[in-house]
Amino acid sequence: MIVPFVGLKQHYLAYQSEFNEAVQSVLISGEYILGKVVSDFETALAKYLNCRFVITVANGTDAIMLSLKALNIGPGDEVIVPVNSFIATAGAVVSVGARPVFCDITEDFNIDVTKIESVITDKTRAIIPVHFTGRPADMNAISALAKKYNLEVIEDAAQAIGALYHNQQVGTIGKLGCFSLHPLKNLPVFGDGGFISTNDENLYRYLSKLRNHGLKDRDTCDFFGFNSRLDGVQAAIGMVGLHYLPVWTKKVIAIADRYRDALREVVIAPSDASNTKSVYHNFMVLTDKRDALMQYLLENSVETKIHYPIPLHLQPASKSLGYKVGDFPVAESVAKRMMSLPIYPELTDSQIESVINTVILFHKKQS
Ligand SMILES: *Cc1c(COP(=O)(O)O)cnc(C)c1O
């Protein structure tokens, strides 16, 4: 493969000595779960996000699940989720016993804020906007609806660390923000990891215990909780990454700009909405010739993916929720036309050129 879809190994090799040193320092410290390296990482993340508190957890899915728990959302409650997201957004809602209620998206892949009101019921407790592919959702509209109907907003910022909405970091606008440190995300570690951001001190105190069995101290359990903690090794790796995150973000934005400029005649790619900065966890385009283009790219050694080919309401897991084909026309249409081009900081100039040239060549051959 000339241009693989991801470059995890290159990412490690590019910063090998720093990552190795970080890991070794934790191994030597003997402090393997939580501890100083983890709390230092939380402080650094809060500083980066310009919010008051960060609580690290075991993964991004737990970040959402624990956030729902902290807001006392559970059986009998409904939570609004965009119908095109990674399954974890809906899975976390189900895991606390609540019901995910899906909402259609627009062609820019984010929740369609004009359709949220029509799915609000008297059981609705929260909205989980997803900043899909690192493009900020329309938070002003979402916050206004939340206020009007007295709903909580939990941001799923798993794909969007560093993205800005009206100069504010996404994940710090709603009551709680959920992030993932999964190796494929914008701030990757070498295993699972995640965190929650908040400006609410009570939620911070509660979540700090909830992720650690409800323990107030070594011997006293205030309430029954979960084991959802971050390893010191992953925190140390994340700390190295946080240092480079602005550089990586700049690089992927530059790649996105190049793709958009070079391919504007042949595919549709959403541009940044006004007053936002997107961080391009994925670079997704729309084309009616999607399957043929993906096949052609693969034959020419450029790997692409679809995020995600099956909308949430059509997943086998959603069967009992009672949705059917046709319920979310935009998401269903987009699912047939969208594809993601490779985008990561380690892509070389010639790899970027390969992607662009191959996409253009495909269209030349078609016409
Ligand atoms: C990755 C992801 C998650 C879950 O994060 P994990 O760390 O893999 O549990 C949740 N929501 C979205 C939108 C994601 O992309």
C-alpha cells in the first residue's frame, strides 16, 4: 500500500525516543494506575482545553457512559443522538438503561439542529451532539434548545480535540465533554484511554469517585461505582502527544486544505462553518461514484474507508428501537455517497500527491 489509511507505526517511530522515555519513567516509578502522572496529565488537558476540570477514564465510551450516570440519566429517559456516529455514542446511552433517540444529520455530517425539536418528548433528558470528523456541531442552536426544554448537553468530542466553536474548545461548551485517546484519534495513546471535561466542580468531584469504585479514599466507598481509570503509562504517552498536538493539528488541517483545493471539481467536501475550526479526524467527501472510486483507489494502492457505512438506526443492535429504512433520509443518502481519504500528520508530500492524482485520474477516465 503506497498510502495506507492509518500510520500508527510511523507515528510511534517519529517520536520513538520520547515515547520510550515516557513509558520507562512510569515503569520505574511503580505507580501504574492513576497517581501523579495521571493527575498531571489531567491538569495539562484542562489547561489545553481552557476548562476547569478534566477526569481521565478508561476510554471514550466510558466517558459518555459515566457522564450520563453523573447526570442521573437512566431507565425511562431518552437521549438524542445523531444517527451517523460511531456506535459507542448510542451504546453508552443503552448501557445506562436509557433509550437513544436518533436525529438525522445534514450533508456536513453533523446533527441537523432543525430536526432536533421534532424528536424531543417529555422523556428527553439530554442531547449528545457529536463533533463528527472533528467538525464542530452547531452548539449555539443546540444550547438554545437545551435551555428551552431543560435538557443536558453532553458533547461527544471523541474525534475533535482542539476543534474550536466561536473560539471555544469543543467539549467545554456543554455540561460535560467526552474525549477518546484511542490510537486512531487526534490525541492517540498506545492503548485505550479517554477523559471528561467540565467546568462544574460537583460533577468533577462525583466523576473522580465514580470512575474509581465510588471510593473517597483507600477504605471508604461513598457509593458503588466503576473501574474506569487511566493507566500511568498511557497518561505519560498522552502527555508527550499533548505537547505535539498543535503541530499535528496544523498538519492535518494543511492536508485537508490541499485535498479540498485540489478536488473541489470532482467531489464535495464540506468547508469549515463560519467561526469554527475543524481538526479533521477524518477527511470525508461525498461522491455519487463512491464504490467505483474506492475500488480504483485501492487498485492504485490508496486505502480509503467509510465512516460509517451503516447508520445507527439500521444496525442490528438497534432493532428493538423500532426504526426502519427511510426514517433518516439524509443519513441514508450520505451513507451511500461518503468516503474518507487518508489523513494523518505522518503522510508525506508524495503520498498526499498520490491521493489527489489518483482521485483526479479516476474522474478523467470516467469522462
Ligand atoms: C471513538 C469514538 C468513541 C468511543 O471512544 P473509545 O475510546 O473508542 O471508547 C465515541 N464516540 C465517537 C464519535 C468516537 O469516534
